[in-house]
Amino acid sequence: MLADWCYATATGTHLPVLIDRHHHRYPAEVREREPATAATDIYLASQCVRQLMGGRAPAPLRAFLRGCTLPNPAVRPQDAWSLLAELDDLLDRF
């Protein structure tokens, strides 16, 4: 469960905070103070899943997460609902 929505922000605005000790986990657009997009949200959620899974994620899930955390936000997934359907299909194969 994710908690503490006090740092949530609207698409097109800057993230209100960057936690220094987790600097390396943020996408470049956050570190460079660019506006957040759907790709930013997907990147951060994917980083969370990656950290929670540790090294235990199966190869197909690791590949899925890599696609969600590409450096360039323009080539990352932008549609969370389509991405969820893709993830559900992936998980059904396990």
C-alpha cells in the first residue's frame, strides 16, 4: 500500500520534493525539475515494484519493468490502463 499523498502532484507540474538519499531512483525529468507526466508516474511506480521484488523478479517481469523505466520519458509507456492490462496478461502466464 502506498501512503502519504502529501507529495502528489498534477500532470504538468513539478514534483514538490526530491528526497536526496533516493536521488538515484528518480527519473531524469524529476532531477531536472521538468513537469511530471504519466510516464513519470509509471517510472516511479515501477521503481517501487523493482525495489520491493529485489532480485526475485522473474525475467519477463524484469523486462517489463525495464520498459517502464527507460531514461527517455517520451519512449516510456504513457497509458497506465493499457499498461495494467499488459501486466495482468504477463502475470497470468506465471
